[in-house]
Amino acid sequence: MKIEEYDLRTGGSYRYEHSDDSGSYRFAGVVHTVRENEFIVQTFEYLGFPDVVSLETLTFVDLGNVPASWSAIPCTRDRRPATAWRKRVWRPA
């Protein structure tokens, strides 16, 4: 992965390129809110499909000695984007 820009602060942005045997894929986003060790709101866009943007929220949760986070991402699969959310919990291996 090639990181072209990564400015993780309120008002910042990011852009990166991922490459594999099939080709290269570019992604970008805008960081809307950062509260250190608490909360991040950002957009995510695959530049292969311009004008299709996801809004992501990331909430950090203290689980003691295990770093983890919880995020809710709008999901349009059931055509109710305002009320349909996927929850993801990330824990390191």
C-alpha cells in the first residue's frame, strides 16, 4: 500500500493506493472530527466509483489491556440508509 496523504486531525484528509496482481485501487477521505482516544468521523471513497461516499464513525472503547474499537457504517443493502447500520468490532490478533 502506498500512502499518499494521511492527516488524522479534524479537517484533515487521507489518500492511499492499494495494488495487487489485478491492478491498482485508490481511496480517499476527509476527516471531519477527531477526539483523541475517543471518537473519529470520516468519509471513505473508492476513487474507482466517484461520488459514492460512505460516512464512517469510529468509537474507541477501553477494554482494559485489549485495544479495540467499534464503528457503525451506514448500509444501503436494505434501502433504509438512515436506519440500517452494520456494526464492526476490531480486535488485534
